[in-house]
Amino acid sequence: MHTSILGYVQGGAEGAMTVGSSVHLAREASFRKSLDRRLEEFRYYLHLFRKSPLGLLGLGIVIGFLVIAVIAPLLAPANPVDPYIIPKTFVTDPQPPGGQYVFGTGPFGTDIYYGVVWGTRISLRISITLVGISFILGIVIGGVSGYLGGPVESILMRLTDLFMSLPGLVLAMAVAAVLGRSIENLILALALVWWPSYARIMRGETLRVKNENFVEAARALGVSPRNIVFRHVVPNAIGPLLVVATMDLGTTVLVASALSFIGLGAQPGTAEWGLMISDGRNWILDGRWWTVTFPGLAIFLFVLGWNLLGDSIRDLLDPKLRR
Amino acid sequence: MASLLRYIVHRLVGTIPILFALTVVIFSLTRLIGDPASAYVTPQMGPAEIARIKEIYHFNDPIPVQYYYYLLGLLRGDWGFSRSQGVPVLEAIGAFLPATVELAFTAFVLSLFGGIALGTVSAVKRDRPIDHATRLFALGGYALPSFFLGLLFLYFFYTQLRWVGPGRLSDTVVLSQFPPAGTFRSYTGLLILDSILNWNGTVFLDALSHLILPSITLAAGYMALVARVTRSSMLDSLNREYVRTARAKGLDESSVIRRHARRNALIPVVTVAGVYLGGLIGYAVMVELVFLWPGLGRWGARAALTLDHAAILGFALVVGIVYILSNLIVDVAYAYLDPRIRAGRG
């Protein structure tokens, strides 16, 4: 990015004297140069990443879940009524794993294997939506307040600090309880308490980036503030936010399944891992361990995968930790 | 010392708007639930009494006036009536808070010591198998849902080993030691502390054995977090010049690590530990549900399911206040330990 902007500055100065096409050429050349450099950088990171066994493990787990989500109908034929509702056999006693039911059955004869497979889609939906909302809100609020400064910054950051000094989980619990039981309301309640940390990180990064030479150069050239923010500041400030987002893709599922376990989230019968554990928990004291073990392992692996991946990416990007 | 005092006053004043914001958020929720009067209505009331409730609580006035009366009610100790529990909200909080505090505090101590030990080992043996194992454990402890871990514990220690059941005390102990049969007196509601004050070994051992599993469950995720922060902070500190100086002086490695590297590495750990201390009370909800722990969280969760609005709001408010106050205490303790903080902000 850095080189491309400097190239752009040179190209711009030449272009003012000659014709527009030379500007275009200079821009294209500098773009190609920056692309080459980026590619080289990427290869270097890839090389470092290959040496991190935990990062590779995380990547493997994440890819595994993505594949399961995509081919869910092949792994477990969809329930004709609603694919996200686990079909019931009405054998009330949970049956142990084996035979027709690989992971056994839960209360009311729900197929635990079906729930684990289709629950992957629900988990990804929750995490991607929730992280997406927080990410966008964080970039806008953090970016605007970091770039503009002044009264806008103090108002937005006071608001962010306020939200961060309130207990997130419990507020989300209260909001979800008041709104009513559904996955959408759960996402909404969690988004309300999730965005502030993104805004805070984004503001810090924006403050760091906005004083760099290439931003100064763009400003001197008269690039519009909107373009400066979106084409120069945001792409350079976004790195740490991406690390947090990667980890949060797992963490959001951990928190959402916890609220679902309490009973604030998916409707009964849904293929949602936290809810399945909640349904199975009365049976585990009877020794029916499979009712909670398989959905529990699914949450564990899902969260672990994203966190291993995010953790290794952060170690890669941090030159202090690289020796 | 004067600067510390000034810092405390500064932070106390700063807490007031946060407490206000909390009440505004909770107040907005009371207006979101539809009829705010539902928080005060008991099943025995008729339409005339409900109309009277609306009159008493000013639900027919403009919103800002309603907020004023809401605040006034909170200050006077009128937090509504918990239908799921059949008692006023404030009374329920008084009954449930000690159990949660006992659980959260034990978990906090466990996770702090465990996490710092793990993080130190991991950093000192960087990139060796033990580092990978510890990092995997740290990430694993974080990724394991507390309610799942708790259920696994219940399965092994209760169903299989028949060691200890859910709850805070065994029924036999309650029947033999507490009134009317026994003489156990409750001073603080914290059973460990009360059993020492009563000099009652039976209750002490029983309460302790019931406390171990839930507090380990609650501590696991938090311990993982502390271990991660300790590891990265220790790695940073081990590369510093004062560590090199200590080594050059010929100090033995263990005192270099403990007295020079770790002491400096602990400052960020204290910060993170402080930030998440208040959160433990929120996360206790799941653990309390699993272990049938008669605390705030279990009451709050039941209230959320039975649409006991007064209880949900009271629960959120009291956890919010505890959260804000614990952040305040941590900040002040931190300023006491590190003079740079109070100079920078005070």
C-alpha cells in the first residue's frame, strides 16, 4: 500500500505536466510493483505459518467445519419439514451410539449426529453475522472518531467506553430475554455489546495510520476525505481487527451457545449445539453421556479452530514475537 | 499518597455517569417489554389494583418523568417483585448474592495462580513441547464451554465416582447442622467463612468439597486467558535488558525468572485480570445452572425463562453494579501498585 501511494504521488506530479495517459501508466506500474511486493510478503507469511503446527491444526479444523456446513445435506439428509429442526423418532429414552444413529439419540429420539452436522450451519450463521455487524460498526465508529477527532471523537468514544464498562453477557441476557426467544434476537442482543471493542481497536489503529507519510501525501494531493479513509486509512488499519475477528468467529459461538443453553436463543428442537446440551443435561446424570458429549465437542472444536488460527496469525504479524 | 487519594476521588466521580448509563439501559429495557407495570403485578391482583399500580409508579407520565421515578424507586429499595421466587427482588438478591460471590471469588483466585504458573512455564520453555502443550491447554481451556465442562465433571465425579453432588451443601449436613436441629449461624452467607466463624468442621469440609468442582469449571476459561497474557508478557520481559543484566551478574536462572522477568511481566496480567474479574459473575450463570448452585445467576436464568421481568432487570442491575465496582477496586489497587498510572491520569 505504502509504495503504491508514493508511486501515485510521483505519477500525479508528472501527469499534471504531460497527458493523462502517463498518469495512468505510472499508476499501473506502481500498482503492479505493490502487488508483487504484497505477493512476496504473503509468501513469506505463508512460509512462517507453515512452521506453526498449532496454526495449521486450527486451519484444518476450520476448513473441516466449512466443508461440513457446505455438504450438510449429503452428510445427513435434510428434514423435509425444516432442515434446521432435528427429526424426532419419538423413542423417548436416549439410545447409545451405534447402528443407525452414529452419535446416539437424545431426548424424544432426536438424532444427535443430525444436530451436530446441521448445527455447523447455524453456528457459522451466528458467528459470521455477529462478527460482521461488530466489524462494520467498529470500522465506521472507530474510523470516523479516530480520523475526525474533536467533539465527534469524544462523544463516540465516551459511548464506546460506557458500553465497555457494562457487563456484556448479562446485558445481552436481559435484552434477549426481553425481546423473546429466537436466534435473530440473540444475535441482536450480542451485537449490542460486541461492537465496542472493535471500535476501540479501530480508533487506535486509525490514529496511528493517519499520521503516516502516505496519508499526508494523499491529503496534500487533495484526495477527498472519504477516499482517504476508505482507500488509505482503513486498509492499513484493519490488520489487528482481522485477528480479533478471526478469534471472535469462534468466541461468538461459545457465548451464543451459552445463552442458548440458558434457554435464550434457538427454539426447542433446533439443531443448535448449546440447546442440544441443555436438552441432554438431565440425562447425563443417568449415565447417558452421549447426549451432551457430541454437541459439546462440536462447540469445543469450532471455538478451538478459529482461536488457534487467529492466535497464529497474530504471532505472525507481531515482529516482537518473531525471532 | 495525596496523588493516590486524588486518583481515587477522580475514579469515583468517573463511576457515577457509568452507573447512570446502566440505569438508562435497564430503564429502556423496562419500556421495551411492553407494559412496565408487569414488573410489579402479582398473580393475585385484579384490574383495579393494576390501575392503582400504574398510578403509584407513574407509568402514565411522560418518559423522562417516569425515569425520574424509576431512579427514585431504585434508591428507596423498591426493585419490584420477583414472581418466579415469590419475594421482592431486593430480598432475592440478598439471599442469592453470597453464593455467587463465594463461587466467583474462589474461581478468580484459582485462575490467577494457575494461569500465571502455566504462562511462566510456557514462556520460559518457548517452542519446546511443553510450550506447545501449555498453549494447547490454554486455548483448549478457553474453547471448552463452561457448561459442557461442568456436565462432564458431574458425570465423572457424581454419577461415576459418587463423590459429591450438586448444590452448596449435602442434605444430611443441612439437616444435622442448621436450625432447627443444629446451631449453625449465618453471618455473611459465605459458607466457608461462616463455617470458620462457627468453628464447624463438618460444614466447612462439606461446603469446600461442593465448591471445588464449580469453581474449577468457572476458572478454566479464565485461567487460559491469564496463561496467554502471562506467556506473551513474559516473552517480552525475557528479552529485556534488565533480564540480560541479571543473567550477566551471574544470578541463577530461577531467580532471574521469578524476581526480575516475572515481576515486571505481571503488570499487564493484573490489568487483564482486573478487566475480566467482573465478567466472572456473569459467566457464573452457566456454572450455577449446571451445578444447581443457589446463586444470582440461576435465579436470573430462571427469571429470563419465566419472563419474570422485575427479576431479570434487578439481576442485570445488580450484576452491573458489582461489575462496575469491581473495576473500580481493581483500578485503585493497580494505581497503588504502579505510580505511573495515577501520575498519568490523575
